[in-house]
Amino acid sequence: MTEEPTTPWRTDVLGEDWVARPLALPAGAVATLVRRRVPDVGQDPLAGAPAVLYVHGFVDYFFQMHVAEAFESRGYRFYAVDLRGYGRSIGQGSREALGSPDDGPNYVTDLGVYAQDLDAAVRAIRAEGHDDVVLLGHSTGGLIASLWTDARPGQVRALVLNSPWFDLNENWFTRVPGTWVLDALGRIAPRLVVGSLDPHWGRALHAQTGGEWDYDLAWKPHEGFPARAGWFRTIRRAHARIARGLDIDCPVLVLTSDRSGPSKHWHRDLLTTDSVLDVEHIRARAPGLGHDVTLATVDGGAHDLALSPEPARSRYLAEVLDWLARRGVQGVAESPARG
């Protein structure tokens, strides 16, 4: 296989302490890898450390700097990838890779193409001297990461899933007969808009609307991007693959909130429940991921457990870091987190 050309790191939108670089993919597609700026050779306390690769969810991108700080304080190098058509990668790549301009961001008709993004990211991480990789996926990123890890045995030391999207948070009629209809629509009219996000979760998060987090609303808008039939078709086929069971060969940690809340209207517990997915769906399907699966519950956790209000946020991070240590995937000697 021909090595893709290495592009230089550049200062990232998160500030001078952060860098990003595009990853060239087949057919002219582009993903983006992000990490902290690395100290000079010989001065990097995390040289050769195990690396964590974070994969975001739908209508999302990496901005959770405090997650990187938590991992690096325990001796892991932290990377994140903005998948093709997401965040930093929006608008990059060839017309053939991105499809019609009318498709909009976050749109694919084959979830399997993201394997190319993760392949390139892991190769780039290993090229920087990190042989051991932990994959951390949130929501749709957790679905993608699960399928990729199953298809790439031996590639990662552990898989961590933060509220992975394993089923629709809908009633039986929508999940079963509705899926048959979506499958047909996705085949004959893949660009047909069939849904969108409810804005309440995003509004509860963002600083401009009373939340705690400041992120780019062009990349993570409250109303999301149009959900098209072709995209839903590939999501539901991936859900079916999860339901049939995988054979992931590394330890898996699946974390959820302790309860779900309504997803279609505002309520006061938006940030202390999973008000996007049904946690019971996740728990029911998690044991089928592989032979070594641990389930953990974060009381008072939000859908993105890393964005939960305290103390749930710290409980989530501690749960992940302590589990990795128990499973023998330990960071190098602890180094102070950098703010």
C-alpha cells in the first residue's frame, strides 16, 4: 500500500497549545487529526506513551479539552479525529468524496467509509511512536468505533464507549416497520431529508443559551444537520450488525447515564440524564460486543458523559482511567495536566 503524504501540523482553532493536520484518504476525502502541541524531542514526558484516539458523535467535533487533560495527567497521549464531513473536516476533500453540495455536512451512505478515517488516524499515531492505542467513541462515534474494532482485530488495546448509539430511541413501530421504510427510501432516494435533531440538548450545553460549553455552532448547531434517508439506512444497518453480535478481541468498557429523559422537549433534567438515547438499549446490546465487556453507570450523567455537570463528569473520567489501569493499559509516569 502506498503511504499517503504527511502534511504538517498547524495551529488549531483551540489555541496555540493545540495542533491539527489533515489526513488524506482514498477518493480525495479528508479527515482531521488533533492533539496538543508536543514538546521538543527529548523533553516530551509522553513520548512512547499509550495513545487515546477520540471519535466524536453525530453533529459534533472535538472540543472537549478537559478530557485530553485528564488522560494526559495520567500518562496517555491524547488524539482526536474529526471524521470526513465533520467539524474541522467540513468542506475539505474532493467533490467525489463529499458528494453533492446539497448533501451537507455529516452525510454518508456507507458507514464503512469511516474505517478509512480511523485507519489513517491510527497509522499517524503509531508513526509518532505510540504503539498502544485505546479507542474512545461517543454516541455515533461509539457505533463506528465498535464496528471498526471488530473488523480490525489486534489494532487497539482497549475500546471505551461513552453512550454509544446502538438503537433508535423510538417506539417499536418506528424502530421496526419504520426501519423497513427507511431502508427502501435510503436506496431509491438517499438524499431525501427524513429528520433532524431536536435543539434542546444543544441549547442546554452551549454557553450562549445558559450552558457551560463554548463551541463552534457552525460545526455543532443546535438543530443539527438534515438527517437524510441514505444516512439513516446505513445507521440502521449498523444497528442491526450490533444486534447480531460482534467478536471484539480487546477489553470493552461501555458507560451510560443511570437513566434516560425525554428527547423531544425541554426538561430540567436534560444535563443529568441521557436525553438523546435510551440507556436500556445500550445496556441490552453491550454484552454482545465481545467476550470481555464491562458495563458502568454514571449517576447524573448527560448523553455525552464528558459534558455532564460535576460531579458526574469527574466520575466518568475516573471510571475510564481506573478501568484502563486495572486492565493493564497504563499511562507512563503521571505528568501534571496542562491548562
